[in-house]
Amino acid sequence: MLIPKNPKKTKTTKSAPKSSPKTKDPVVHANAAPSDSASAKITRRLLDKQSPLSAILRAALRGLASDAQRSEFGRQTKARGVLAEGVTMAVTVDQHLATFPSLTETYAPARFAYFLESLLALDALVAASSAREAKLGAARGVASTGYEQAAKARRKLLKRLSRFAGKRDPEQAALTALPPQGRGNEALRQAIEKAVALAKEWLSRKDAASVAHAELAALDETVIAGARSAAAALDEANVDATLEGRKSSHDSPIVNLEEGNVLLEMAYAMDVFDEAHEDNDVVPRLVPGPATRHVLVSSRRAPAEPTPEPPAEPKPLTV
């Protein structure tokens, strides 16, 4: 039974202050900085126990599958579920390696370290995606609030116009001709512009009756300015939301890639523990969760062996 030895400690001078080791994430994407999520903290603590991987060994392990194969696996799952269940499996592996040191004979510590690095790479991408979704949600929220405020400003202006019009047929016809609010930002903006134009036209009347009607209806420059300001804010909020893009229910291609890499390492660890369980049923198997089970179980299913052909019947002897 092999028991892994503790890595050699680097000698330090007596004056050097003691500090806890800190893992620097070895795999960092240009668009995803290392995160401080709970998953990342747990994974780094596990990785601190392992010897650092060399670039050559890391590349060799990465070369065991193509990016196309990783992406195909990743497209079948959701990144957050894979990350959560991957970290849970890594904690279980760490505990079992401590309980059954002989497991390192088949599950090399370097391979476990690569599994942990893969989790950190996925965590960084998931954190970046979460930050972007939060920003998008905020932009959408501002746009939604802007729409409601603009609609409210339009309704106020229409009420003032209606009071000014009274029951007079020409004015009622002009009100009826105004476009409806519409369902989108652009339709609402145009509806406000038409209402503002009508309000300014009526305010331009300088006869005594019109001036009195406007004053009694509280139709003035203040209510017009409020409607125009709301329309302008509506446009600005719409631009911000458009620039942020649309929220997608699917993981991005780069997330799928690292997602697939984690899935492959989970499948490898499950194979090793299955082998150990067959040799010694005290060693438990690794069981995937609901987010990854459909991929991991099918990917590890052994190909069906061909049915052996029945023996050929002996030919009758001829005399």
C-alpha cells in the first residue's frame, strides 16, 4: 500500500515571516479573472495540498481530448451545475485519498491536481458570466423603469390635453388622431412626440379663451418638459440595454469548452474509483449528481460486446 509523502518544504530564513500558501490559478482566460467565490476558495485549498503541475504535464493532460470533444460534452449541461457537482466530487476525492492512500497508485496526484485546475478555470468563467448577467439585468431594469416613467408622463400630458379640449369636436378629433402608446420604446417615444407637438400647438394660441383654457387645464411648459425629458431618458436607457446585449439561456462556447474539460475529469475519476471498488468494495464509488448524471453515465457506458456466432454444424460424412 502506497502512502503519498508530504512535499518537501522550502527552507526559509528565520527572519522571514510565516504565511499560508496561496494558489495562483494556473489557467486564466483573457476574459475571466480568478474569482473569490466559495467554489474557488474550496478548490484552491484542495489544490494547495498538491504539487504544482509543470506546463509540459498540463499540456499532455489537455492533449488527451480535443477541444471539439470537450465542447460537445459541455453543450449537454449547464456550467453552474457542473461546477457545483465537480467541486463536491473533488472534496469527496480528497477525503477518500486521505482514507485510502493506495488510490494514488491508479489515480495520480497530478491528475487530481489537473482536475482541480479545470474547476478553477470553469469557476472564473462562470463568475465572469454572472457579473455580465447582473449588469445586463440592471440595464434591463433601468430600461423597464424608464418605459414606465415615460408612459406615466404621456398619460399626464394626455389628461391635460383632454381638459383643454373639453367637448369641442375639433380638439377631440385632434386627440383621437394621436398615436397609441405602443408596446416598444420607439412607439412610446413617437407617441410622446406627437402629444407634445399638439400641446405646443394649443399653447401657441394667444386668444383670451385659449389662454384661460390652458391655465384651467394646467397645460403648461412644465408638463410638456416632463414628457419630453421622460422620452429622452427612455432613449438613453434603451441604448444602454441594447449595448449590454441579450441574455442567453445557453452557456457561451468558451464556457462549454471548460465545462466539457471538467466533465471529462469527473468521468476519469469515476472510472478510477470504480476500479478500486471492484478490487475492494470498502472503497466507495463516485456518484454524479442530477446536473451531470445524464452525460457522465452515458459517456462511461461500456460498448456492447458482439454476440458470439453459434458454432457451425458439422457437415454429414459422405461415403
